[in-house]
Amino acid sequence: MNGAGRAGLACLLLLLVARPGWAAAGSGGDAPRRVGLILFSQAFRPAAEGFREGMARLGYREGRELLLDVRDIGRDLEQVPGLIREFTRKGYDLVVTTTTPVARAALAQPRGPPLLFTMVASPLRSGLVSSLRVPGGRASGVSHIAFETLPRRLILFKTAFPSLRRVALFHSSRLPFLKGHIEEYLRPVANELKIELVDYPVNDTREFDACSAAIAPGEIDGIFMLPDPISVTMLEQLVRFSRERRLPLMVADNALLARGGVMGYSPDFHDIGVQVAGMADRVLRGAEVGRLPVQNPWKISLLVSVKEAR
């Protein structure tokens, strides 16, 4: 190597020492970064795999640059406070959560690592952040924009089933914010499509069974599932009722189609995991999580179950 080449190499090395963030994550030398990932249930496992894949693409080799601790709480939110305390005690660098309830339970703890949330329908309205552009606090993440996509979901439902006139909305009276979202996002487009939204307040599976049994044949043409946790717990009943009455069911999330329903329009859990890995990389390199803007999903997909459509 000539003198100019040696001088250039020395200059580059000095820059890398001065700005270690320029080096690849897999360059070695530093202790592995510790990340705790909390799954609400096994249904969200694809998000963990996407996160693992996204981190690998960024140069974080698991077991070397990254120690990823995935915990499935099996819908038991009472486990979350203990997990956050454990992650804090062990000096974890970051926590990644799935669903609004998990994120809220984690942030309810007075201390904890920076947090990135996923599968949150509305980060602002749920109180997880004070601003989408500058979240503040110790959290940011990827919004699931589940309420913002309500109009598009209804349009796609009507396009697939042009004869829809009366569409059932089964929702909990214990979640008054849902009514506001229906009026803000869904009712205007329903009026344009000449669809009557028929409300059926139900708070649990027993109430659903009683309510659905009282619905006369021909009273509704389809079922539109709302993005709330109670609806998800009633999915089995919704699917059974839709099949018995031969009614199309638009599910709230594509991940639910494996269990029933004719179509869905939502982000993909795996893709969201890959996306939030990019935010995690920035936090692990020193970015302040409260100054990272909340992101929308990179991609939203329409999925149709050919089996159910028949």
C-alpha cells in the first residue's frame, strides 16, 4: 500500500473510532444488546420472527450482538409489571411490546427501559404518546392504524359483496370510544355506500350467543368485525354464526383469517416486526426513543379466504 493509501486508511479508522455508530452492528467488540419482547399471545409470534429477521438484516447476530428475550404472557396482563421490573433489574436496553394493553401495562410502571410498541390501533388516543411526531416519554413504535383503515375495509367489503345493505357491528357497550370511532370513521362512508350499520351491543360470549340467536334470517347481509379486544375474544362465535347463516365476515386483522372469515385488510404481523427492528437499531445506537416519530405500517394487504368465499 502506498503512502496515500495508508494515510486514507488511517483517516477512515480515526473516523470510525470517533463515530462508532458508523460501524456495522456486527463489527464486534461491544457487549451484546439486550432486548425483551413481550407477546400478548401466540397469535403474535410472527411479529417476533419478523423482529429477529429485521435485526439480523441490520447486522445483529443473535447470541453475539443481540440477546433477544421473547416472553409470551398468554393474554395474562398481570405478568407485565413483573417482566418490566425484571428487564429493568437486568439492565435490558429496550423492550418491544405487542398490542395496546401490553404497552399500557408496561408504561404504567414508573421505571423501565425504552419501549417500542406494535399492534396498537391508536397510540395517541390510547394515551401511549402525547404526539405522533414527537412522542415524548419513553415510548414510540409502529401504529396499526386500525381505526384509520375502517373506511377502506368497508369499501372493500362492499366491492366484494355488492348486495350488502345491512351490515352487523357487534361491539361492547363497555368501550364507549368504539362508538365514537364508528361515527367518525365508519358511518360517513357507510352512508355513501348506502349501507345501514346495525349495532348489536354485546360484552361477552354469552351475550353474543343470546343476541345472535334473536337475529331473524335476512335481518343482516354481512358482519363487519371491529378492532377491539372483546371482538377478538368472540371470534369463534362470530365465525360460527357467519357460517350457520352463510353471511360474509370481514375480520379485523388478516392474522385472524386462519381461524375464519372471508376477508381482511390490515398490516402483516411479520412485516411490522421487521419494520420496528429499524427503530430498535436507532434506539440501540443512542437515539432518544421519545423523539422518534410514531411510524405507520409500510404495507397494508388485502387477503381473501377462497375457502370461506365459496
